[in-house]
Amino acid sequence: MTTHEINERATRIRIVVTDVDGVLTDGGVFYGRDGEMMKRFSIRDGMGVERLRERGIDVGIVTGEKSESVMRRAEKLGIQIVYLFCKDKPAAIREIMEQHGYSASEIAYIGDDVNDIEAMRLVGLNGAPSDAFGEVREEAHYVCRRPGGHGAFREFAEMIIEAQKEMQNAEKKAFGFGVE
């Protein structure tokens, strides 16, 4: 897919849905006697959530894990669309469409492993971190330069934000208004 085609798709995005492990984290997890103790999240990715929200773009989480740390991170970032322990990610995407009124072309999804591929195929724009599983990178419209847990989500968010800014500036210019 060309950069122009990716940018065109990005201009329609109203919600970005992300996997967690391997996208918002580096895929590692620390375990103790009582189970999962902690995951490492990138603060830069959190800023990506905030910047999307400033532009009126919502964010959702769909993950196969059931994790207290994911819930706490979602709460801190104000993410209200959260699917934990999700074994059918395409069904979650369809439910997000139905419950929140998004069309497939208005949804972006970023994932890193084979359990994300079917969800990626349902949406208007999809992406993958640089260290995603090979099959996922092949499926992705946009492959980030950054790996999971180290700014991949932020990079994907910024690409969408920039495409939407460019479109708005072109519209303003066409109608004789100032540009951002």
C-alpha cells in the first residue's frame, strides 16, 4: 500500500484500537509468587492516546490477557472501551462498531501477533510494531519503525494525526482559509 493510500485511510479514522502485549508493552511480563506483578508501558504511547483524544479520536483496547495492570493503565489514560481476556478479537471489533456507531473505515487497529490478523482485516487502517510477528507485518498497511512498548503506538497515532492535519489544511487552503 502506498503512503498516499495509507494517508487517505488515516483521514477517516475516528477510533484507534490497540492490542496490549507487544504493542503497548514490549511483550515481557514480570511474575512473582502470586502471578503477574507488572508490565512496562511507554509514557510516550500514553501521550499518543492524549494527542488522539485532543483531535476527537477515541482509543480502545482489545487484549487476550486479563490483567490488573492493563485495567489500571486504561483508567489512567481515560480509555473506556476495554476488552480484556478477549479470545475473539474480530467479534470485539464488530461489537465496537455496533455499540459505538463506527464504520469499519473509521477504525484503525494496531496489533503484533497472529491473533490480531483477523481483526486487522476488518478495519479501514491497520498497523504493526517493527518487531511484530512476520505474518502480521505482511498484513499491516503501516509497519512502525519503533518496536512494541517503545513508541510504536505513538508513531501510529502521530501518522494518523498528521494525515488528518494535512487533509484539513488542504481543505482550508482550497476554501481560502489559513492553515495550521
